[in-house]
Amino acid sequence: MPRILVLVLVTGAVLSLAALAAPTVEMQTSMGKIVIDLDSEKAPRSVQNFLHYVNEGFYNGTVFHRVIPDFMIQGGGFTADMEQKPAPRKVENEARNGLKNDRGTLAMARTTDPNSASSQFFINHRDNASLNYPSPDGAGYAVFGKVTQGMDVVDRIAKVATGNRSMHQNVPLEPVIIQSVKIIPDKKQGKP
């Protein structure tokens, strides 16, 4: 094999690994596009878990089902009819990774069990230091990405009218649908 071809193949493989190491996703919602850089270096399990759901098309047609302005918007687990989708994979809590729940960061949603996060995530609408490790429950909420484009969309979502639906609170009265989430192969496409 000619030396130049080998160099091109090796360079391509290195660039592919770099793209996988710090993937970017585009989340198309009914209110606009949100682009998120994922941090697989500091939150490898959370990113891998999230990307499994992305690659399966799991998020397509789900909604932001919990919206609290000046706190966060949560999605990734319910349909527009507020039926919870089965999400069998769980991920170990990575809240000790040094990433903070600051405005625009993406974090794993979970129950009181620190290692119960599955498909649901939230985007911090403001700095939420009380969610950082060690939060009052001693575990914290694992940040694994940051919005790089579309905080105006997050802000619009955070302002929608909400109410109660069955046993759920803070549910948008008009569903805010996550139409698709996909990995951006060339990160430059997602940047402003």
C-alpha cells in the first residue's frame, strides 16, 4: 500500500475517533433547533448511553414533559400523550466529573436512586449549583453536554404555559415535541 494512502487512512481514522470522542448532536424540536456538544471525556458512560438512545431513534416524537422556568426543561421519556416510553438501559451517575449544572448544560435526569438515569435528560435554564455533586442527597446530577446553539429555543420552551396532567406537574399545555435527535458528522455544520 502506498505510503500516502496509509497516511490518509490513519489521518481519517484519527479524525473519526476525535469526532466520536466529542460528538455533537442536533435536536430538532417543534420550537426550533438546539445543538449540543457532548463531553465524552468527562462523562463517557452518560454520553454513550445518550447516543445509544439517539441511534435507536428513541427520542423522536418524545416531548419536553416538565418545564420550570428559571430552573430547567426536562425531556426524553414521554410521548405527546404523556405515556412513558420503556427505557431499559440505566447509567451509573457521573456527577463527580467536575462539570457543573450551569445554564445551558445537559444533564441526566434520575429518581432518588443516584444510578437510575436512563433516557431522560434536562437542560439547565439557569445555574443550578444545588444539583452539583455533592447535592443535598450526596450524589448530584451528571452533566454530560452543553448547548452551543439554540439557547433562544431553550428560553422559549422555558416560557410555555404549563399545568398538571394526571400525576405530572409542570407539563406544557401544548406539547413541545422533540422531532429528532441526530449526531452531526461534521461539527462545523452545527456551529453558528
